Amino acid sequence: MNTTNSTEQVLSLAPRKVPRPQVRNMIAVASGKGGVGKTWFSITLAHAFSQAGLKTLLFDGDLGLANIDIQLGLMPVHDLGSVIAGKATLNQAVTHYDAGNFDIIAGRSGSGSLANIPLSRLQLINDDLRVLAGGYDRVIVDLGAGVEKPVRLFAGSAATLLIVCTDEPTALTDAYAFIKMMCMEQQKPNIRIVVNSANSAREGERTYTTLLKACQGFLRISPPLAGVIRRDTRVRDSIRNQTSILNRHPNTEAAEDVLSIALRLNKEQG
């Protein structure tokens, strides 16, 4: 894998490792690069946990391009924008998604203003989210793309990091960059790889192997494969219809693959 000098320069600015308490039931979903299906995967994973009988919260941490509420056709009374403006607490910003039987905290759709929130304010939201997590079995944080500090802040609270990538070279390079950043900030991050939009399970495993070799060669770590999600035209259909694929097309390959990932994660967490 080709890692550019510019990427290395950005990563060299990362702060040194510091101990951080992590929330055991919190899972952060990251990608490094946009357009790999991270938000769709986060929604489907939350629904899969809910179907397994787990009380689940999905937090839209993509502060620049929040769109979980759009993908689900929801119009929350309060969102993170309301919290920032002091009009609601984080708990009051929780919206229940009846069709999936899980809760969400939406960002402010169609506005990049949340991306400019002072880091101190984001830290307070992160602290509130950690407290709120105590009332749930699973909390999924859909992170924004990139390796900026707000992304790393929320990622640092999660006990499990799921890195979503595809076979595109830029997706692999950016996924590697995110993994490297988290390794610089955490002693032993619990990272798992999810390969999305693979033409087949075997091709997805090849994509994983490419990323794995880069991690082994440069970082001396071997993040395991959480699962491969096969390419499925019904994914786009469910997004267009603003609903979860587990409702609209529950027996398709992509839906079955996410259910398998959720089952595997549940076995690991007990």
C-alpha cells in the first residue's frame, strides 16, 4: 500500500499516547474516507443489535455531514444542534426509531456548523455520552471521515473500533491512516476491520489481507476481520426509501452479512 509523505506529516502531529478510560459497550464506526457505506453500516448494525434483544443507541458523530436522520426518514424534535445551543440536554435529544426499535441522537443535517464546535464543548458532549451509555446494552458512534481531533475524541471513548473500508486504493490508504493514528493515541486499540461492498466473500478477504499486511509491516499489529459485506443493490434501494435494510430486504446478502457481524461482536462482548 502506498502511504504518502503528506499523510505521514499529518500523522506525525498526533499527540503521544495517554491512558483513556473506555466504555465497554461503546462501538465506534470509522472509515478514514467518506463514501464507503459507514453510516449505512452503523444503522444496520444498530438494528441488528436491537433484533438480538439489546437496548441500543446510535449516535451521529459525523459532525460535518450528519445524515442518520435522513437515511431513516426521521425529523427529530432535538438534535446535537439543540444541545450545543443549550435548548436540550443530550438525553432530551434522544429519538426513538420505532421501525428498528432503537434510539438515535441525530446531528444537524445539511449543516457543517457542528464541525466548528470548540473542542472543550465536544469534550462535554463526549462526557455526557459516556454517562448516557450506562443505560444501554450497545452504543454505536458513527464517526465522521478523516483523522481530525473531534473524530479521535469520540473514538477514544469506545472499547471497540470498527474500521470500514472497500477495495478502493484511497479507502485502504485512509483506513490505514486512521488505524495508525489510533495506535499512536491508544496503547492497544481494539480494532476490527469491516470490508464493505465486496463482490464476494473471497474478494473481501483479499481486501482485508491487503490492509492487514500494511498494519503488520508498518505498525506491528494484526487487527482481525470483523466481517465482509457483499455488494448488494438492495442497499441503495433501502437508503432511497429511508428505511433499514433489515426491514425492507431482511433476507439479502448484505443484511445477512451485517447480522453475522453483530452476532460475532455479541459473542466477543459476552
